[in-house]
Amino acid sequence: MCCALLFCAAPSWLVAEPAQVRVGGYHFPPYVVRPEQGGDDGLVAPLLTALNRTQDAYFFTLVPTSATRRYRDFEQARFDVILFESPTWGWQEIAFEGVDMLLEDEELFVAARAPGRGQEYFEDLRGKRLALYQGYHYAFADFNSDQDYLASNYNALLTYSHDSNLQMITRDRADIALVTRSFLTGFSALNPQHAKQLLVSRRVDQIYRHHALVRPGATISAAQLHQLLQQLRASGELARIFEPYAVRLIPVSAGNSATADAAD
């Protein structure tokens, strides 16, 4: 009887530790906010918490990177996964497995309200000063994020702050800023008086179909990550995290439920 009892409980040193999954994050509000300070204010924080809570095989942690450095960091295996990406944002020459997160956002043009100014103001960007975010890819510029190209071809002012870009247009230091609907939703809730000064375009620069990109040889596969995200969707956790920021959950169908193709 004593021997049987000895074999009933495995010693603590035999219990497998969860595999560490390092998630790269650069400042991309409201998804990732100041990752070098922990990123607790971004939507990535409750998402990683939910992923860790729903299973015990993996433990997801945030690793800071930057908009321009993330490609090199990914190739050098500084992290395993990066979320809220698009395969068209400079990843074409980098090997990865893609997971369609089935989350949709969009980039909008924003200007200061002025007498007689309407939606036609956004139809032609020529001659207008654009406030853009350094390292981001914009559809109107064919996703070319080079600073000199944007400055010379689109009279662009590049910063590292969406808040500053919106302040620039209300202070007549720029004419148009580009921000995501999700960011604008959060900004308007926190700054209702400032938001009243803004004219938001019906014109959409690009629709974000968010993907997770998984590094070849990572501790988690694209199929495994896809399964975990689907569990969070089914439980309502994804809706709880993203819907307050106007991020749309795309319905799951036979055509979009699989992981995306890997890049060459």
C-alpha cells in the first residue's frame, strides 16, 4: 500500500514547465503601448493574460521591439511570434507561418474641422502636410515606409506619437493625420473635447486584417496558436477585449478558419 501511494503523485521536478513563447511588440496603440515599459496599457496585455489562463502548455511573454527593428529581431529569433501584423508590411522576404486572427481594423484620414471643409478634403492629398508615424506602412504610399520617400513624395512629417499627430492638425502644423479606427475610438473616449475638433474621413486608407506571424522553429506552431485563439473567440474573450475599441471580429467560416500560408 505504501508503494502504491508513492507512485500516485509525481515529484515536482517531473512536472513539465510550460514552453516560453516570446511575443514581439512595438508601439502600435491601442494594440501595443510602450512595450519597453511593460505594455500593460495595450490590448496585447489582456490577450496574453487570456492565452496564459486558458491553458498550461505555453506561457506567453512580451518582448519589446520597434516598428523598424522588428524584422531583424524576428529573423534573429529574439521572439517567436508577432501579433497584429499584415504579411504585406515588409515581410515578403522573411520566412514565417501566418495565422489569420480574424480581427479587422482600418486606417482613416483625420483633419481639423473648419468652416466649409467636408469629405472632399480627403480626396486629394497633393499639397497637404501629412502627419504620419515613423516606420508604419500606408496604402496610399504603396506601403513604402522609407522616411525620405514619404517626405519627398507626400510632404510627410514623421513622428513617434499618434497623439502628437492629432495635436499637430488642430494646431495647424499639419493638415491630415492617419490613425486607426481603434486608436481613434480610444482617443475620443479619453479626450472628448479634442475629438470634437476632428473631421474623420469616410475614405479608408487600408483595412487591417490582423495576422499573427510565427517564426519557423518557434516553441509554438501556427496551428497551435490558431487553436488557442479560436478557444478565446468561442469563450467570448476576444470580443470582450477588442469590441470596445471598434475592432471587428470576422465570423469564422470554412474559407477563413485555417492558418494562412507560410511565406517563402
